[in-house]
Amino acid sequence: MKMTFRWFGSNEEKIQLADIRQIPGVTGIVGMIMDIPAGEVWPVDRIKALRKEVEDSGLTLKVIESVNIHDDIKIGKPTRDKYIENYKTTIRNLASQGIEVICYNFMPVFDWLKTDLVYHLPDGSNTMAFFKKDVIDSPEELIAAVENSSEGFTLPGWEPERLAQVKTLFAEYINVDEEKLRENFKYFMEAIIPTCEEAGVKMAIHPDDPPFSIFNLPRIVKNREDLDWIVSAVDSPSNGITFCTGSIGTDPNNDIYELIATYTKRDRIPFAHIRNIKFLSSEDYYESAHLSKEGSFDMYKVMKAFHDNGFSGYARPDHGRMIWGETGRPGYGLYDRALGITYLHGLWEALEKSKK
Ligand SMILES: [Mn+2]
């Protein structure tokens, strides 16, 4: 396991690379370039500059999260071929700078969804939460609510250029059901995987968050059946999964320990998001501290499933709470993610040593 920390770039962050460097056991950054719209080529010089900045701080840049997929690819419009060619160029450009893993998702219109970005916990900290009853019927209203509580930060997956087109996009997805979305996924993967194999890059799809349909949009990364289909759609080690416990695990029917074991064994998890959540009902939850007893997952079992099946990929603690008065981009503070990392390392060390 190679432990990393997501960082949005010096123009986007209060958190300094020098601070991340001091978290024990963190070797690398999960990077991104936020101002490149989906569909455009990532220029080599931009990637090189980011890499230099990260490496100058004593960290590595091996994982990018995310290179977003243009909606024309997901919808299957004739223009998709142009965007697929751009994506292939981006893959080559990233590989030329040492990138090994690209995290992405295949969710229509927008990315992850929480209904409360500042949910207060009894200990005085706050965190993100999801209450199914609060999923507002109109996407516009929901977007306004998210924007109002994002503390002024651009949230990954909720970029302004994307939100501006929401209405148009909804209309374009009217004829895209799950079957059609799968077809379009396969078309995309068949086109890019040879490039990935050649360049030595692994694609790692992030599960849908939440793992069920919202606003009647199709979802194809929700459960074991979906994951099985995805990894078989194009059978290549470059077609992998970002195993996110806090997304796929929010459906209580998904046995995350079994899923981790299955896909680690098959060498299809190049990247993992490891966090805990606390269920308040079978549908509602908040993102708890990482500790098993603070949430609903057995984090020892999570780490054991990775460990015992030979996980050697990149991992990050995913989200954290806001603690000690920290403010910033919801889910992405410094302190609680650092605590999470240290705890995950503790579990890992115990697993390593008890093996002998
Ligand atoms: Mn995640």
C-alpha cells in the first residue's frame, strides 16, 4: 500500500505541500488541474509544472483524480470521437510525466452528492452527510444549495462550467438508460485501453456516489454486478477500479469486505479511497472519523481484505471531518485526514507483523 493525500493545487488550496510532507507515511500526492474543462487535452507543460512542484516538496505525483469524461462520450454523441482522441492524448501526456493511475467516474451530469456539507457532530466537529429525504427534486435547487455551503471553494465534480449547462445536459440524457450508458462506456474503454496499455497507465473508475439513481439519471457503478461487468467489458489490467469504501459502502447490501477481496485478488484495484461512514438509517449516513468504533464499517476488516489479498496500489484516506477549528473545502481538511492516515497505517503495520 502506498499512502497518498489528495491536493488540489497551490491556487486552490490553503494546505501546503510542506504540511502534507510531515504526515508520517505519506509518499505522494493525488493531483489534479482544476481549470482544464472536461474534454480538453491536458498540456504536458502544465503536468510537468505540477509534478515539479510536488517533487520539489519531497513527494511523488503518480495518481491523478480526476480526468473528467466529457458528457458527449457518456451520451454517445457523434462528437465523442474528438473527445476520446483528446483523452488519449491526455493519457500519453500524463504518462510522459510518470503518472501511473487515472481516477475517473462515469456519472452523468454531475459527480458525487451529499445533502449536507456541514453536518455538526456532538464532539464539535463537522462533516458531510447524506439524507435521502433532502435530495431536492429539482437539480437547480440542489446545485444552489451545494454552492451556498461549499465555503467558497470549487468542489471537484461541481465545476462552474459543468453546472452552467445542467439543464441542457438533462435534456440530452433523456434517451440514455443504463444499457445505453454501458454501451457508451464500453465504446470509450475499447478506444482508450490500448493507449493505456502502451503508456503504462491504469484507469480506475470511481463508484457512483450515491450508488443509486438520482433525478432518473442512469448509474452503472453501484454493486458487484456492475463492477463485474465493468472489469470484464474490456479485460485488461489497465481497466481498474478506484475502490471507495465510503461510496460503494453506502448501500448496505454491498459487502465491501468481499468486494475488496475479490478485486484485489484480480489485481483490479490500483487505487483505494478508504474511509468510514456512520449509518443513521439504511439510507442516511454521515462521514465519520476513520476509527471503526466511530462509524459503521469494521476498518480492521477493510484493511485486512486489502492486505491479505496482496494490495500494492495507491490509497488515500478520502474525506475527513473538519476538526480543531479548521475551515476549508468540505471533506478535504488537513487534520482529520492526517489522523485517518495514521490510523490506517497502524492497522496495516499490525497486519504486516501478525503475518510473520
Ligand atoms: Mn471516493
